[in-house]
Amino acid sequence: MQRGRTILSKEHFQLTIERLCHQLIEQYDDFSNTCLVGIQPRGVFFSDRLKERLTDILGSSNFDYGKLDITFYRDDFRHREKPLKAYSNQMEFLVENKKVLLVDDVLYTGRTIQAALAGLQDYGRPESVELVALVDRRFNRHLPIHADYVGITIDALDEAYVKVEWKETDTSDRILLYPHKV
Amino acid sequence: MAEQLSTNHLLGIKDLTPQDIQLIFETADTFKEVINRPIKKVPSLRDITIANIFFENSTRTRISFELAEKRLSADVLNFSASSSSVNKGETLLDTVNNILAMKVDMVVMRHPAPGAPHYLSKRIKANVVNAGDGTHEHPTQALLDAFSMREQLGDLGGKKIAIFGDILHSRVALSNIFCLQKLGAEVTVCGPPTLIPKFIHKLGVKVSHNVRETLQWCDVANILRIQLERQDIKFFPSLREYSQHFGINKGLLDSLKKEIVIMHPGPINRGVEITSDVADSDHSIILQQVENGVAVRMAVLFLLAAKRG
């Protein structure tokens, strides 16, 4: 069992989420006509946290919040070693003419985001879409996609593996870097 | 939970594992959400071509498969035997190979001969989905029936399911028995002795000829049609007599004073195996079955496509 190196500890994790929330408020003010969309499965942990914290800071949550499953929009579902499993999709609103904040934990090749953008189209034509990523692996992109709000930027080799742990499912909030995929 | 199906074809429920069935159900749950969206279509199978080959009449199953394929963005080819070279003496394998030569990836087939899809699956590269083979199996119908029961009752382990009617000629009955048993349910078949296969108890099902007692026992009544087109001799004196003894009507249901789910795979012969007031009652989930059919077939096609790699 290889050991991962902690690249973001529990304390910094909390600060990073706090900082991202304030960055978003700077741009989106009171979040009117805005929606937050977490990408299933692991982006949702992050978007849940953002939603909770934003609601605290703003004192209300007058933005729509959805969870988007992108399994059926992937272009690589038949080319992967392990088959993909679909998760529940909870989008109770249309994104027509709204400002969308797409949320995922790790931005890596960009294929997930491409699929999410395709999936989002089924809910209307948004005014704009911006991407919030907790981790940006900036040298591993396969597509011209970038994040607008980034928690931490990591320069890692293709074979490396970044794992975001959440206190809800793992031991605590932290980000680990492994030399190889676990 | 299993992550992929253990098989490359869906020939019958008999070949599936309980994990396969659970995987299909969980995938169908997500597709049911998809088909209730404003835009009911996802691009998953956009590079797949599917041929629907029907050597026997079908409305519901063919439309349901076609919709499922279109909702997954597959290219669809429809072929029915009545308007084809089958009438000119072409063999099944030749017919299918000619279609496959045009680069078709999956075949959904209904055929009057039991085992026809099994024969085909051993000889062609495409994935084969059995949409009914004679009196043998109709796996997607059994899956959508069990999926609909699961929606009503939750986990089917230990639940009591009764299948009424023409068990002898019914591929739906056989697939249902396999499917429900794999999910841990208890199954009873009920009908006139002439329409119940002699050795069916060897499958581990109970046999009854008393409709009232069986209805009293079961949580779900799945009522099958009398398949007159498959009956070359008389199995009962008259339809009127059949409906008197084995038909299910409102008075009978009300006298039981219990919660019961009524199902029917269609087409319904109103007034024969089931009266209109039962078919249209609150107990009946017949139209939910049809809706679930599309979601379950999407799940099957999606999971088989995922195996193509």
C-alpha cells in the first residue's frame, strides 16, 4: 500500500473553502439569478460544502442548487477499464438565462467538464457557465478547459493520483497526492 | 454491487445473476429520471446502431425498444418479417448476417421459435437481446414487471407474487418465475389445469387452481392473457366459462378486503382474464409497467453497450 503525501491539511482545507466562497461572493454578489451545480458523485461533497458556507455568509440561499449526473454524457464510457456507474441526478430547475457555477472536486483531463457542459444543455441555455474546482491539475489537460475558481493548483505527472477526502465519508477533510493510481 | 453484466447478450433471465438484475434495476432508476426530464434524451449510444428484428407481431415491445434506443441516441433500424425476404425462403442466419454486414452493433429480436436468439448469439458478433422467443422467455418484460413490483413493495425478498392465466403458452410467465425467484420472492401460478405445465412445480413454484385463495395469499397479482393464437386445440370450453372461473373482477377483489397490486403485461382482453373496472382501478399499475418498460430497456441496452469496449 503506497502512502499518499498530504498536500492540503484539514486547517488549510477549511481556509480554502472559506476563500473560494468570498471570491464567489465578490463576483456574484447576492447570487440572484445564479445556480450552483455539483457534479456527481464526488463534486457533490464540495458543492454541498460551498452551499452550506455560502448560505451562512449570505444569511440566505436565494440560488438554485442541483446535482448533475454526467454518466450518460461521457464520450469514454465504453473505453474505460472499469465501467461507469450512474448516480442520481437532482436538477429541479432549468438553467435557461441563468448564471451557472459548475462545481467539481478535481479538474484533471477536462473530460468530465466537457460531459457536464453537454448535460447542462438539456436544461436550457445558460447566460454563462463558470467552473469551480477544488484541485486543478493544470498540466494534465486533454481539452481546452480551465477553471475560473481554484482551491489549489497541483503540478503532477500523468500517473499520479490526487484524492480529495471528506470528513463525511473518509477520516477528515484533506487532499492527498499518490505517486500512482491507488 | 456488480459493476457490469456477467453476460454479453440478454437471452433469458435464466442466464442472469441476481447481481445482474440489481444492476439493471439501479441503472433503470436513473433512466426513469431521464425520461421524465423536459429533454428525454442522452447521447450515450450515439455511435451504436441497433436492428429491431421482429418475426412475430408486436406493438408494445417494439415501440418500447425503439423509444429506449432513440432516447439513448442510437441509430435504429426496424425490420419485420412479414415484409421481408424471409417470405422468399431466406434462413434466419442469412437474414441477420445481411443486416450485420451493414455494420449493425446490436440486434433486438423476437422470433416464434424458442431458442432462436441463443442460436444467433453463438454465430454473430453483435449483442443479441431477446424480445420474446416463442413460448420460452421474454426477459425484458420480466425485468420491467419486477422493477414495477419493486417500486410498489421495495425489496422483493419474501414477497408473495401470483401469476394468473395461460402459464403454458406464456414466455412472460417463465421469465417472471426465474426473475422473481432470483430476487427471493415466493411465486404461485394459478389457472385451469390444462393451461399449467405438468412439471412446473419442479421450478419451485406453487400451483393453484383456486383464484380466490391465491388472491388472498398474494401481494401482487400478475394476470396474463389467454394466448388464443398459440392454442391449436381447446384448452377450456369457452371464453365465457374461463372468465367465470378464472377472470378477476371488482366484486371478487373488494370481497378480499386487502391491499393488492394488479399487473398485466398487455395486451388486455377486457372481460376475459380481467374486467375493465379492475384494469382501470387504483390497484392496477398496468400503465406504470409500460412507462417502466422504456427505462428498463434503456438500462439493458446501455449495460450491454458498455460491455462492447
